[in-house]
Amino acid sequence: MTMNKLQAKEFASKWLPAWTGNNPEKLAGFYSDDCFYLDPAIPAGVNGKKELLSYFRRLLSQNPDWIWTQIEPIPMEGGFLNKWLAKIPVGQKVIECVGVCFVQFDSEGKIKRNEVYFDRSKLIAEIYKYTKLNSPKPAA
């Protein structure tokens, strides 16, 4: 299933909002039963919807208010490359990350392969600062 830019944009307009709001079942509904997914937190990836759903439950529960938007869809064989912007709240700050992922589909239009790539060093640094400032102080 190859998509043109308009089709990729239309798909992303439904899929990317599913990353917000801590509804992992809704998000997993976009993926095939035999999907493969990876991102910088799980570089070896997960295989199949059962593993994916387990990972999404943890990930989305920690990030219920983040917002993902598409910057540009780039058609490729079997799907599209998605250049995106994520706005990720960390305490009172919002960290903006730009990255790419490729999205490939099965014959039924479900995502069979999704690999996410971005530099998360700014995000990790902010999470570390927030955690350090908000961790309980030892009793004197």
C-alpha cells in the first residue's frame, strides 16, 4: 500500500491524535496483529500487538498530555515517512522534539511497521532536572 502525500496527511490526521489522552487501545487499533514497532526507548523494538499494547500502556500513561502533529508526509514504498513535531510536557515546561518515523502498512491498511527516530537528549535532560527537583529529600 503506497500512499501519496494527501493520503498520508489524512491518515496522520486520525492516527497522531490517538497518541494523546492515554488511550492505548485506541492507538493500538491502528496497528496490525503482527506489527513491529521501535523508538529510542526500545531500540530492539516490540513484535506483535500484545507486546505493543503493553508498551503503549506504559508510555501513554506517562505522557497523557503530549501532542503530536505532522510537519510533512513523504511517500515511500508501502507507506510514508512522517516528519513530526511532538510537544511533551515535563512539569511546567513543554519540550518540543522534531523527528521522523516510517510507517508501512499491510494489505488491510493497518500499520505493520513503525520505526521512530529523534534526538531525545533535550527531553531526557529536562526529565532528569524535573525528577531531581521533585524527588523527596532525605530526612536530616
